[in-house]
Amino acid sequence: MKNMFTNCLERVRHHDFIIETTKIVAIRGSLIEAIRPQTRLSEKTIDGYPKHTSAELTIQLGSQCTIVSEQNPPILGEVIAMKDDRLSIMAMEATTELPLHASIRFPKRGQSYTVGVGPALMGRVIDGLGRPIDGKGPIITTEARPLFRRAPHVLTRKAIDTPLATGVRSIDSMLTVGKGQRIGIFAGTGVGKSTLLSMISRHSDSDVAIAALIGERGREVKDFIENGLGQSGLKKAIVIVSSPDDPPLKRVRAAYTATTIGEYFRDRGQSVVLIVDSLTRLAYAQREIGLLRQEPPVSRGYPPSVFSVLNELLERAGNNEHGFLTAFYNVLVEGDDLDEPISDAIRGVLDGHIVLARKLAESGHFPAIDIPKSISRLMHHLNDATQITAAQKLRSWIARYQEMEDLINIGAYIKGNDPLLDLAVNHQNAWKNFLMQKANEGYDLKKSQNDLLTLCLAESKD
């Protein structure tokens, strides 16, 4: 008798609960307001009698649901706010034809979203929820991981002491990045951020490259996959795509999906490069969500949750006791103002930043990296004294040249008054060519550093 009772309790414990709302109150774009539902079982349990539990114990923030109506296919949603007897649910798909009499179902005790992970993801293109969109058939994953996870413990993180070869000569020599470092690429529109990221994803010496394209135009997504990565680059890459017309929650979840997949490969002891393009569009999407759930705007219309999400997401990158997760985050700077709220907040969290200058891009200098304004916080930990001295020397020449460039262009520069400027002017073609690179070129890390030493040695003899 006791064993039979235990078996019945086990059946109830693992039962697939289905909860339905009694009424949808309002539909405002992708936001749906509903009355908190009552819990019921999809079938009878112990001795034919239904088992009732409290809905409040089941539904929580982040609980997934399915919005069902007779006229439309099911729509995925997520609980983003709760108050009294009301739920605020954000849809993951368009709600233009959703009727008020639709029902909302919460499976498995209101569980949060998970994403399937496994080696089969390599070479595939998926959406923000982990579903394949490349027409290559289903993806057989090995496990499901929750999108919301804690960052690695501060005391179990591996030290960042190994350089990562990005294949970009100016970065590897002047702004060396370590495995597990988090770097932001800051620039306005049309300066070459996406092209630089595609170079890193294609030429870096990582085991896995994961690219999250958030709010990117369809043309740019296809160009990134076909030309930026190419067939060879795609073999070791996973691309997560969330288009501009996706609901804001789906755009935000794309970044979480990419990070969760990156954590999986890191936990397997591999070296992972995570690329997110862009954090600014992620912030825009989270701002929409925050304002819809009536959060107060605190800075240029951004509610507090924007900065909380950014800090939470960025902290999950980096190393743990198993492997490496190096992250490059694209940041679209509004009006080329590096002190605007999002850029300022992100720059303070990251381990370095690469600034792209519009003036360099307009002059045909690519990648348009403004060396004096860019920094890798771990540069001194990853290079020896000789390499550091050479990088500082070239940095000083570039900074001095930029400072006096207007005088040089109008012919007011007089040779002999400033030895540092003389050196920069005499050999400007050499160091400019050294910092320039074609998009389809990739350079070895050691060769890039040796080229810098050769360049500085030749100039110092003059």
C-alpha cells in the first residue's frame, strides 16, 4: 500500500501541469495583459481525483507560456511582470491577428526558457530561441540549458594570461587581447564595426566562434555569413540571428541564447569567441520592455533594467575553471558621443575598448581603429617589456601626429622643432600601412608583434 502511494505521489510530482487564463484583458502590441490563472491538471491523477495546487506557486517572472487560438498558430510568450491578480506577458512572435478570447497555457509548473546545446550546433544558423533557420533540418542537441545562469564564481575563474590571436594586426600588436577578456568595439554608424567583427570571428584561433546578430538588417546578416565568415569560417561558427522586426523580448533573448551556448562549449574545456552585434540594439529592446512594464526612465529614457541586464550578461563571459570565453561586443555610439549613457556604462564594465574613428574610415584607413583612444586593460600582462615599449612608442607617435595633423596639412609644420613629430611624419607611410589591413587578410599573432618591433627599430635609428 505504501509503495502504491509513493508511486502515485511520484506521478503527481512529475505531472505536466497545464494552466489556462480565464481571460485576456488587453493586447498592446507584443504585450499581453491577462488575469492570473487557476491551476488544473491535463488529466486525472490519484485514484481518479484531480490534484489542485496554487497557481502562485507555479508562475513566476520568466515563466514561459504558449498563447493559443483557433485561427492562429501557437505563439510563445514569457511573463515579464506580475501585480495582484494580473500578469504581463511579452509575446515572442507577432500578435497582429491575436483575438482577445485566446487562451494562455503554462506547461511544467511555469518553467523558464531553455536552449538546446551540443556539438550539432556547429555550422548552423539559428534564431533567438535556438531554432534552426538555415533550412538544413532539425538540430539534435545533447542537453537543454536555462537561459538565465549565474556568472562563474570570482575565485574559480582562470587567470587571463594567454594571448588570443584575432588575426587583426593592429589589435594583436597594439591592443593584445587575452583568452577570456571582454572587449567593446565602439563606433558610430558606417565606420566598419561589423566588418571588423567578421574578421575576428573568421581569423581568430578559437575552437568555436559564436556570433549573435541582434537587430541586424537581413542584407547584412547574409553578407556576414557568406562573405564575412565564408564556408571555412562557418564550419567552426554558430550564428544566432534576431531581425529588427522581431519583438523586443526575442531580440534580448538572442544575446542570452548566444551566451548560454558559449558557456556550454567553455565548460567542455574549449576556447570560445563570442561576438555580439550589437549591445546597443539589445539596450534598445530592453528599454522597450522596461517602458512597457512601466519602469521609470532614468537616463535618456533608459529604465534601470537596461543597465541590470547589461551587467548580468557581460559578467557571464570570461573564463571559468574549465575553458575560455572571450567576448567582443559591438557598441553603436549615438552621435559619435562616447560619453552617452549606454557607451559609458558598458565601457566601465569591460576589460578594454576599441574605438573606431569616422575620420580614419572616410580616408580609407581600415580597420579604422583610433589607437590613442583604444585600450586593452591586460596588455601589460600579456606581453614582455620589449613588446610593451614598442607599442607605447608607436602609440606616442600616432597621438602626436593626430595632434598636429591640421598644421601639417596646411604646411605650418617646421621640421626640427619637435623630434617626436619629425619621426612620426618621416615614417607615416610605414606605420599607416602597418595598421591597415584588408578584410579577407588574417595575420599570425607572433608575426604581427615582430613586425611592430621591426617597425619601431627601423624608425628609432633615424
